[in-house]
Amino acid sequence: MSISRVRKLLNKMLQSTLNKVRPRTPMVMKDNIESTTKAEGTSRKTRFFAYRLMGERINLFLPLFEDLETGLHRSRLRITLKPYVSLVILTSLFVTSAATILVFAILHFILQLQFFSSLLFGVGSGLVTSVSTVICFYVYPYYRADKIKRDLNDSMSFTASYLAILAGSGVSPDVMFRSLSKIPQRLAIIDESRTIVRDIELFGADIITALEHASERTPSERFKELLEGFIATIRSGGNLKSYLMIRSRQSIKSKRIALRKFSDTLGILSEFYVTLLIAGPLIFVVMLVVMAMLGGGGLGLMDPTLLLMLLTYIVIPIGSVIFIIILDAISPR
């Protein structure tokens, strides 16, 4: 069976199993590539400006961000530690200044608060904003790496099956990953395959070296084990098809177990959501409305109407967003 027929067959299989993901037309792919290139160019200019502005001044802060280098390496952000720390510090200074001035101006000139109190609130808001900005920049590479890890783990069964079919048709390992990189789907394994092909075609590495580099930089332990077993099978002259079929069955079994665990976790989360963000706020709203009708003083110095507005417009939306983030973090793709 020729490689083109195998590729057509596998594309049909992929369309039936991943019906939620639709292939893009050449025009859409061209537009997306152009927009991605423009965004990367803008981001690169921003990082370059931050690094040139900060220069060697960031050496003082580098020991605080040493752990971030691994996250940057695995998150595919294509940026080294020094430019990233420069961007963190510059953004933090800008956001802190903007928040301090804005809060001070609103409190002093609009709400007519005293100068010292407005300045105190402004400085406090700036410090909180600065810490939040640094935390967001610090967490983002790990969040991105974790997302790539989950996407790779979720596509493991497809990856192993695809490679097993190609191995069964007698295709060489480098052609297998080249064929995998040309699939017109948005999967994390496609980017990994393109990186492997880039190392082979552009940097002149052999297939084993390229796979070793890919196993070192990937955030997914399952994909790393697949690549290491792939390398060991090539070196020992073993049967790639049998190895990949075994890995495919294991991945499908692990996927079933993960979905079963997720369904149990989802039931617990739904009970928490109903209790904390539906029944609890409803009881609290009724209590505050009754207190406001009877002329009660609320909780401490806070008026019941103010508490009701805080609950409606701040507590419930923030709680819902937190639940959505938790659900997204634990849900299999």
C-alpha cells in the first residue's frame, strides 16, 4: 500500500473520530499564518524593546526566576529567560504606575476623598496590581506547558495508531513523522512532529537525535515514554508496528479510566457549584432583602443594599469564573 493511500485512509479515520475539529481551507490557513506571523512580530518587537531598555539591570532579579527557565523551554514560547524577565519587570512597572495614578485620580478628583487617603489607596492598588502581574507572568508558562501536556496525552491513542499503520506499511521513521506533521488538523502532536521534521531537515540531525531532543523538551511524560520506546525499538531492531499497537491499546485504556474518573469528579463539582453559587447566594439574597426591608444595619458597617450588590456583581461572577477555570484544568479533551 502506498504512502498516499495510507494518508488518505488515516485522514478519513481522523475525520470520523475528531468530528468536532474541522480542517481549514487553504485560504483560511493562509490568513491564520499571516495573522500569526504579524502577532509574533509584534510580540518579538515588544520583548526586544523591553530587553534593550532593562539591559543588565535584570541580573539582580534573575535568581528569583531561575525555576522559570524549564517552564519557558516546555511551553514553546520561543523566548529565553532574560528577555522574559525584562518583559515581566517592564510590564509590572507600567501597570503599577497606571493603577496608582488612575486610582488616585478617581478617589481624589472624582469622589473628593482626602489627598493622603487617595494616595494611600492608589499606592496600595499599584502594589496589588504589580504582584498580580508578576504572578500571572510567572504562572503563564507553566499553564501553557500543562495545556500542551494535556493535549498531547489526549491525542496519544491517535498518534500511536497512526504511527502503527505507517510502520505496518513499511514506512521509515522519518517519513512517518513527516506524514504526521502534514495532517490538516489542529492537534498538539502535529506541532511536535513539525519540530522533529525541522530538526532533521533544517539542522541535519538524524531521526534518533531529533526524537531524543523532542523527548527532552516535551512536557508530557506519556509522549516522552512513547518516543523513548520508539528510539529503543529502532536501536534494537525490534518490530515498530507491534510496539506502537501495544502503546495504542494502553492509551485507549488509560483514556477510558481518565473519563470514568472525570465523570465522578464532575458530579462532586456540580454539587459544590449548586451549594456555593446557587443555593447559598439565594439564601443570602433573601436574608439581605428582608434585612433591608426591616431597616437592619447589615453586617457590621456595611449596608444590606451594598452587600447585595457586591454579591450579585462581584462574588457570584468571580466564583463562576473560578469554577470554569477549575473545570477546564481537569477536563480531558
